[in-house]
Amino acid sequence: MADAQVQRTNTLEVINESNMHNVPKGSESHFKVVVVSMDFENLSLIKRHRMVNDVLKDELAGGVHALSIQAKTPSQWSQNSSVSQSPACLGGMAREMANNKS
């Protein structure tokens, strides 16, 4: 399945959620991707996520700290087009930065 690609996208939304986390103002490190594609038909959720991660591998190799993925088929999206809320930040980056200073 490594050769599978997301090519037929009905909906694509990239949401910068960095402001919800303990990062410097203006950071672009925490994202949610909502993607709806026919290419996800009959695929498990993990295979869908792997496809999205593969498309974004160059971006993920840079400064992206966290990525949340909602990958649905068009029929799933037509039944429920809501985007789930991300959980509140638990201060992970603050702990990492404090530990690096020690």
C-alpha cells in the first residue's frame, strides 16, 4: 500500500491549531487535516492516515510537531461532516522546553 496516493480529493481543510498549545505566538507547529476522498473507500483508518502522512512527508520532516488527521470517504462525510474538537493542550511543549534547558 506504500504506492497508494490521495489523488481524488473532494474536501481538504488544513487547520492550524498551534494557538491551542503552549508554543510561541505565531507558531505553525500543530495542525489538523480534514480530507475527504474516494481513494479512502474500503481502506482501514490506519491505511488512510498512512496515505495522508505519505503525501505530507516533506512538511512533517520540518517544523510540524503534531498532526491530527480526519480522513473520510464521501459517503461518510455526507453522513457526518462535523470536524471533531481537538483535546486541550496538556503543556507537552512547555515540559520539553523546560527539560532541554536542564
